[in-house]
Amino acid sequence: MFAGTLDRRITWQTAVITRAAEGNEIKTWSTSFETWACRADLRGAEMIQAGESVDERTVKLQLYYRAGLVPTDRFIFEGLTYRIHSINEIGRREGLEVIGRTRADGLPVSG
């Protein structure tokens, strides 16, 4: 992984769970950090859900290693919010390969 290939800016977010006075959980998102990444599109899929055409995208990012990232986090890239599918270490803590999924309409990806 070379610094010159890290040409895309991403924002990494972590879920914050709080409890309302009634006792129910409220989930909000807190920005953990912003960093540079290298992007590779894996696939796009168009499907029909509930009678509507849905454009779903999967992207692979590579970024420098950072401890503590978990699949329950999410990242924002080019104005779209991606759900984490997997996080894999590259080398010996040299970097991370992150696979994320999103929908072009901004709604959450199922599954």
C-alpha cells in the first residue's frame, strides 16, 4: 500500500447508544475520524424490492491500519453511508481492507 494511492477521503463513524427516560434505546452516530483511503468498486446490483428498483453498491477500501475498528461501525464516502460488511488486516498491521455496502438512494442496506 503506497501513500499515493490513498486518494479518497472517508469519514468513519461509531454507534452511540443512549437510553431515553422511558427506557428505550436511542442510536446516534459519532464521527471517530477522517482518513485517506484507496477505493476499488467490487460490484453494483440493481434489484426489485417492494416493487421499486434499488441500486445497491459494494466498495472495497484500503486504509492505513487502525486498531479498534469493528463491523458495527459505518463510513461515509462520496456522500453515501456504507454499512461495514467486513474488515481484514493487510500484512502485519500495515493496513486494513474494508468492504462496505450502500444503496444509491441513501436508505439502509438490508442484511
